[in-house]
Amino acid sequence: MRAWRTLSLGSWEVMKIKGIPLRIHPSWLLVLIYFTLSARDQFETLLSGQASVWNGFLVGLFTSILLFFSVLLHELAHSFVAIGEGLKVRDITLFFLGGMANLEKECKTSKGSFKIAISGPIVSLLLAFLMILLSNNLSGSNFIISNLFKQVGSLNLLIGLFNLLPIIPLDGGVILKSLIWHFTGSRRAGIKVALASARLFSFLSLFVGIFSLLSGSFYIAICLFIIGLFIFTSTKSQSQIVKIQKILYEVNVNQVCSRSYRVLEDDLPVKVLSKYNSFTKDNIFSEEWILLCREGRWVGYVNEKILNNISVQNWDKKFLYEFSFPINELPSTSEKESLMKAIIKIEKTRDGRLLVLSASGLPVGTLDRVDIGKAVLEKIGINLPDKLINIARKENIYPLGLNLFNIAQSIVASDFEED
């Protein structure tokens, strides 16, 4: 089962398998406790309370351990096939909904993507078949072990079939995406079909949930409502990410950049800087670059704590050119570059800002996280109030905490531009 990469952040690394870190999310403890107690109660019921509490607990614990290894084998199947396709697996994380094999990037081919996705459910279904077969063979000789394998086999069958549902982010959704991608030649077409399928299943789940509620099946209705809402919110989030990916790839820097710099002649005395608000209370440049020119030519920039290092009496005697740095030392980007590439450049800078250059290499503006975030939000129909924009600019972050850097990386990792 696929999940979100952020799950790895709060998990514990317990071991490495073939160099792949295995991580356990704290939520997996809930699964361990639930299935241990559930299996113990069922075991005691089957033996009409004749078994000891300790034996019941051991059988329940062993059931949970077998389930743990079943989910692990499911994710290892994904991982080993991915490695065979030339991909790197960052880690495997087990959590309360199942597991996640965190790949460094998406597979570049539809066939490879299909093989990676289908390998997990195949392993789960094979485990289900083997365990149910063992259960039947042991039913006459060892009732306890037979029932244990039957339970774990049934759970593997459920895991395998559930993951084959054509719903992103489940394996079935990735399988559907890969098939559409293969027959149409478009990865994005595959994603759109998989998202549409997921939305259909979410509405179907909600509809059946309403019918179950009216029929008096309250528990089933609640489960269906939770599943339907989970799928709906997941697909809505994924749809937004796809839209943002398209924006970052298609929109150029010159469409969103601003002009957060001042231009001064380089033969002016440093005293001129005292007129501007380019310094914080600690006399450190904050919002604007000071670019220098001479007779219409760009010759450099200043960004040091000039006024701090010179006595007030000498402000008229020292000139900007004495403290000038080459303008090409500033982090820059072309005005025709995509936002995707500009974001990756911005994250490599100290100040989170780029100087925008024309085709002839002349400064035409600046670009920072707020410029990009504001433009992206407007493209998807969200206009933020100036107060939120100012807060984001003050903290030099993307508005609303947008993680545009990760989205830009995902575009590069998936070879979005080849589609």
C-alpha cells in the first residue's frame, strides 16, 4: 500500500534489509495491540474458555507477528522490483493502514510502474493462498494452528484485494495509471483516469453508506463513510498537486517576478544608503538588493553592513564602488526559465531569492518564495489577503506553507517534461 512520504518522519528505524531501512510508525503499535487482543478473544471463544489467558495471548501475539511479516513481504516485493527497474528505495515504513515503500523517484516507464505496483498484491494473494492451504491441511491435526493460519490468510486476501482497487494512492490506482499511460503514451492521462476512478469509488462508498444507514446497518455505514471521505480527500489533494505541477512546469519566471531591488550610481557616497529601509534594526540587508550602475552599465552590487563599518563622519567620504561586488555573484535565473527550475535554484540560495535576468543578461526583476507561492495560489483560484502575504514575506516562506520545493522535485523525478 502506498502512503505519504511524511510518515517516515515520525517513525523508528529498526533494521535494514538488503540496505533498505525498515521503519515502524508508532501507529503500528495500535495494529499490534488490536490484532493481539482480537485473536486472543477469538481463540478463547473457540475453546469455550478452557484455554489459559497466557496461551490465548501468545496465539494473538503470533497472529500479529505473522501479519507484520505479511505486510513487510508486500512492501519488499514493491522494493525489490523497483530496484530491478533501476530505482533507489529510501526506506520501508509500516503504519496502521499497512505499509509504504518510499521510492526516490517514479519509474520512467509504464511497464516498470505496472510491475512495481502489481508485485505487492501478488505477494499478498500468494501468502493468502499458502496460509489457507496450510490451514486446511492442519484442520484435522492441530485446530489452533489451523485457525491461526486461516485468520492471517484471510487478512492477506483482504490486503491483496483491497490494494487492487483502482484508487490512488493504492496499488490498484497505480496499476490503472500505468495501463492508461502504456496505451495512450501519456503519464498525465493515466493520473487523470486513476483520480476519476478514485472519485467514483468515493461517491459509490458514500452512496452505499447512506443506503446502509437507512437499512439500519449503522456500523457498516460509518465504515463506508470514513472510507469514502478518505478517498475523496486523498484524490482532491492529489488533483491539486497535479494542477500545481502543471503550473510550475508551464509558467515562466517573467510572468510572476517582482522588482525587489534598488539601482544607484556607484559613485554616490555611502550616506545615500541611510535614506532607504534596506537594513533591519541590526543594519543587515533584508528586503532589497542595492544594484550599482555606471553610465548606464551594470557594474555590481552592495550588501555588506557598510554603515556599521564606517563612522558617521566618513559617510560622505566613502563611495559605493569601494564596497562593490560583481553582479554575477548574485544567484540568478533567466526570465524564460520555468518556475519548477527556479524553485530548485531558490532552495540552494542563502536568502531564498533570485535575480531575474533578461535574454541579454540584464537584471529585470527578482523572484522569491512569496512571488511564486502567490502566483500558484492565484492560478488555482485562491487570492490571499495582503496580511498573509506580508507574513509570508517577512518569514521568507511559501504562503500557506505550500511545499512547492517537494512538488518541483517530484516533477523532475517523474520526468514530467517528457510527457
